[in-house]
Amino acid sequence: MPNSPADEAGLRAGDVITAIEGQAVKEGSEVQQAVERTGVGQNLSITLRRDGREETISVRPGNIPAQ
């Protein structure tokens, strides 16, 4: 979503999150749970697969913008 925390962190459509804080992710719900545990404003290390390559980025969860 444009202007969302994910957008601002550089996540793109098609990215596949494979790990958060070094822990393998098997289900999408694990991503949401990790973000909720981390809380707004705390850095979170996310490993993802993009265009066939693995990358690790740091994101800072924020509030979800009102729609």
C-alpha cells in the first residue's frame, strides 16, 4: 500500500519474506505476529527473496495509515 510502513521500508509486491530476526517464516500470519510483538518504532530485521536473490533489510514498524 502506498505510504505504508512496508512501502517506506522498501518492501515490494512480489517479495517473499523468509525470516524475521533470523527465525524462519513458514506462514504469513507469523509476519504479522512478529511485527505486533516488535511494536511501533523498533527495528526489525527481515530476510526476503526478491528477483531470485536473498536480501536482509531493516524495517521499523509504524502505525497503519487510516483508509
